[in-house]
Amino acid sequence: MSENLQIRNLSADDDINIIAELIMDTDPYIYKDLFGSYENAVKVLPQLFSRNSGIFKRSCYYLAVDGEDILGITAFFKYGDTWDSNEVEIAFVEAGVQLPESFAAVSEYFKEAHNYLPEVKACNVCVRKEFRRRGVGDFMVKEVIRMAGNSNIVLTVMVDNSAAVKLYEKNGFKTLYEFEDYGGYNRNKVRCYQMIRLHSVKML
């Protein structure tokens, strides 16, 4: 891992093409259903970030950077960072992008995932393909833990994403339960783990 690796908040000046790529890669179902395509995400995300509210507040997103290179992204949501379908629909209109057919279904998912969270943090981590297996994901998870302070962290990860499960376990996350979660519009649900890291767990 580079000694120059740092983490910082998402900026309005960051390359939206890379940001859209990372967000779309965070989950193979959810963001595809939200935006419809990568091309749509490139157009809509700047509108969402400029509105700077709900789960698309810039302050919710952190980038792992090495100099000018963006290596990965983590989304770090606090209690009160809620999903507002009306705000998102307005951003689509502003971007001149039609809502995908899957929007209503994925909107329900986001509402359940974000609007009823207890007072804990939640995160997702995605590293650009060319920078994986270099410790970037581990670096970001440790930074999220540091930023969480005295709060617990909860997250959802797909059961078959063994690399991510091992990464979280390595950093003190434990599985609460296994359940069926959103698997895409008009598609079967997928098996996921709900994981938690208690703030009392010491960093290795």
C-alpha cells in the first residue's frame, strides 16, 4: 500500500466518470436499477450531489486517494441521512434523464435501508478494479471505523462476496444474521449478511 494513501470527502471537482463507475460497482443490482445505466448515473449524480441532501450529501462519501488518483469510495451514512424519492426524481428531471422502470422498486429498498436505521453508522466500500488487492479496501474500512468513533457500524454484504466478508471480519465485524435482500427489479432476492462492528472492539 502506498504511503501517500489518504481519505477525504467527495468534492464537487472530482471526476464524475470515476465516481459513477465506483458507485455503480458498489452493488450489481441496486444502483443499476436506480440509474438505469452508467451513462445515466454520470448525468444524474452531479445533480444529486449539488442538491446535497439525504443519502447523496457529499459529506456522506469519502474517497481513497493517492495523489491525484482516486482509488476507491466508501459511503458512510449517519442516522438522519434519509432517502427522499421526490428529491431524487427532481434530480433526474434536472439532468434530462427519464426514470427507469425499476425506480419505484429500488426506491422502496432505499427507504427501508436508510429511513429506519437505529443510531449507528453504515458503510459500503468499493475499490477500482485496477487497484484491488493492494490494501485499499482495508485502509478505507479502518478509516470508517476511526470516523465512527463511539458509534457502532452496520452494513449489508452479499453472502457470495467472500472477499468483502473476510475483509469486514478481519476488521472486527460480526454477522448478525443472514437474510434475503434486494436482488434487482423483477429478479429473485439474494442472500446477504447483516454485519455489525461494535465500537468497543479494539483495532488490530
